Amino acid sequence: MSKRDYYETLEVTRAVSEVELKAAFRKGAMKWHPDRNPGDAKAEARFKEVNEAYQILSDPQKRAAYDRFGHDAFDPARGGGGMGEGFGSSMSDIFEDLFGEMMGGRRGGRGGTGRERGADLRYNLEITLEEAYRGKTATVKIPTAVACEGCGGSGAKSGAKPKACPTCHGAGRVRAQQGFFAIERTCTTCQGRGQIIENPCPQCGGGGRVTKERALSVNIPSGVEDGTRIRLAGEGEAGLRGGPTGDLYIFLAVKPHALFQRDGADLYCRVPISMVQAALGGEFMVRGLDGTEAKVKIPEGTQSGKQFRLKGKGMPILRTRDHGDLYIQANVETPQALTRRQRELLQEFDSQSSTKTHPETAGFFSKMKEFFEGLGG
């Protein structure tokens, strides 16, 4: 029976690129893999065809030979070289990449040592706006896994040493034969570490680490914002059996302030002023987060919402000597609980008011009148 054309098998053209070729192989291999088609002889045959086609076409020299001579290039009876003994071995990495998760394993290097990097840790730290302005040194207490002192992190009892895994002989992986393909999997005896501990340390149970509470000093620079992340390298969880330590990440949350609102490096503060002060003008003192006072002058006829800028009185800008600005927003307060005399004075004032006294009010109602008259016309 004649063999199918390799390009036809992978459903590609002869001009296919390496990326497209690999994508076609992945699609076909996943479709016809025996684990997805148990007991289907036809699927197993197609699976072998797909892999044979990819093994030839993915090699530039073999592909060139195939393009010139076809299947005869690999037929020993016709002088071809055949695929060789290393076919199954050369394909193992490809199968592990495609089917590692499906086969229950994870891709990894040979010759495991049992040393695994410790996990990174996260700590949420809440600070005040004043602390964000000045910066501070904070002490945090974190329960974490640290290297066991009894075994020095090796996991083995004092005087004992880990031994090579008898199943994988220290490789961390075992090879399974499926048809004429060899597929490597993570060794289940040592979990891919390549070593086993026959005499585990009594203090850590062979893990090489124990849980303790650690007190760490964290330097918080001035000008940090809500959500800032500070990394402390090597202060995370200890690695398994002497593996490298993970990192600790401090996430900062700035508490809301009673007086100031923050927008980047700028601060905003709403200051209530009396109706008389807004009308006649005046001044008042405000204190910034740096503790110093500044004078704010209010001109005559100040409207509610008017902002006054105090340059350089805002938050420090991280890693610079500059500061943002402080914006004071005037909030004109309407008087309450008036006395009889105060009410009479306001009524007298209102009776003598003109469009010059309340230009915005007069302008608004004038526009509204024009608008409705236009609708009626």
C-alpha cells in the first residue's frame, strides 16, 4: 500500500512555513491521539502518520530530500537512509509539550535535585496620608516557611543524605513506550526531584522547612501612592530542601483622610467660608501636611467652588525633590437659625439687589425666559 503524501497528511501546502507546519501537526496530533480515541485502530494509524510526516518535514534537510525524491528518500531498499533509531527520542520533547498536561505530567529538566524555589508572599499594609507624605520605616510580622535549622534545609535527618530515586535513577523522569513512540513523564516516586529521603528530619518531616513568624523592617519612601508595591527580594517562603527563597511583596493602601483628598501629587481641601466673607473678601490660614501654615486671601464676590492654588504644598513626588500643589476650594456656607433682625437685614439687602449684585442669577433666568418664549413662538 502506497504512503500518503506528507503534506496531504498534515493538510498543508508545500509552501507551508515552520510556524504553520507546527500548528498543523499540533492540530492533527491532538485529534488522532490514542488517549482521545481509545480502541480506535484507525485513529492510532492516523496518529502515527501525522507524527511521521512532521518528523520529516520539520527537519530542513529531510524536507529537502522529500521534496526532491518523495518517500524513496527514506526507503533503504532504494538507497534512502530511513528515519533512524533516534526517532522516538527526538519526538519525546514535542509530545511532552503537546500532551504533558493530558498525560498528567509537567515539563521539566532531567536530573532533578529536589531543590524547589519557595513561593512569593504578599502582605497588605495600611498607612495614613501623613505617613505617605513623610515616609516611614514599618515593622511587619509575617508567618512564613523558613529553612529548618535541624537539617539545614536538606530535609534529611542529621548525618543522613538524600539518595537517588530507584525508579528514575536520579533523572526525575521516566520513559513510557507507546507503540514506537517514547514519551517521558514525571517520576511519581520522587515527584520529579530525582531524590528520595529515607531518613527524614524529625523537625520538618523531610520538607526542609518549618513555619515561623518573622519580623521584617520595611522602608516606605515619601510620596508613595495607594496600591504601591514594594519588593523585598529573598524574604518570601524558603525553598524545599535548600532551594532558593521566594520574594515578599508589600502592597500599600493609603487610608482616606478627614480633610485632604489626593489626586496624584496634588491635594484638595474644601474650606467653608461665610456668606459675608465671600461677599466682602477676607483671608484665612490653612495648615498643610508638612505642618506649616499658609495664608489664603479671598477676593470680594468669591463664588462657591472657587479654587485657590498653593504651589508646592502637595505630596512629595516619588524619588524626586519636587512636590505637587495644594488646592483650596471655597465652599460658601448659607447661614442658618437666623435671628429676626438678621432676617430683616437680608430681606432689605435682597430688595435693593440688582443684576450687578447677582449677575449669574440674573443671566440664568434671562436665558431661561428667552428659551421658553422661543418655544411659544
